[in-house]
Amino acid sequence: MPVVKAEFNPRYEALICLLRASEALWNASRIFFAQWRLGPSQFNVLKILHDAPDGCTQAELSRALLVHRSNITGLLNRLEKRKLLERRDSKTDRRAYRVVLTAAGRRLVRRTLPHYHRAALAVWGRLSEKRVRQIVSEFGQVSRDAEQAVRPFSNQPKHART
């Protein structure tokens, strides 16, 4: 049986490369943050809260992390159990909590950040700051285009998608 050679499609190749890079970065992040008994998502929660001294609601955190609100609960529970964050009643919304870092959480972020910045430099260091900003902009556009591309399918019933 003859082998059919697929036509080279640079956009498909770019998507595959981006997915491979994403997977490699996620795996490297898991290994990197394990030294502090954190996962990448846990670190991201701590970093967001570090940059928001008044804290965030769970909904704000889920939007910032691009995860469903139901998934954020377990993540926060694990960090709260380690006394790295706490939930406080919201002064403006009785149905919501403000999630804030504890003193231990702030210390952990401050201890972790220099190592994280060095690791980020090792990943991106060969590229100029200008090029990195350009890539960030381009990835943002790819993300927006991906969301737009699937929008017609997102309202279809699940059985129609299979």
C-alpha cells in the first residue's frame, strides 16, 4: 500500500510545537516547584495573591488561572491546609470570601520568586526582552483566535460534537 505524504502545513506544525512546548514547560514546572511541595497551579495562586494584597475572590482566581470555579476550591483547600492562605468574609458580598496570603504564604512566595526568575531567565534568556514581549503578544493573538475559531461549536449539544 503506498504511503500518502501529507502536505506540509506550517500552521499545523506551529500548533504541534506550541503544544509540545506547553507540555514541556508544565512538566518542568511540576519538577521545579516540587522542591517547595507545590504544584504549578498552587504557585500561580500564591503569586496572584502576592500581587493582590487585598486578596481575591475565588471567581477572580478562577478567571486569572483559566480554571473552572469548582476546580479552584480543592486547590485553595490544599493551600489553606498548609496555612499558606486563608479565606476571609467579604465586606461587600456576604456570599463570597476574599482569599488572602498568610504570613507563611508571603514568606514562601518571597523565598521562591528569585529561583523562579532565574529559571524563567534560563528558559527565555537566549531571546531579547523585545522578542519575548513580541512572542507574548503573538501568543495572546493565537489564544484569542483559538477561542474565536471554536465559538461556533461551543453551543452545540455534546452528542452533536461526536
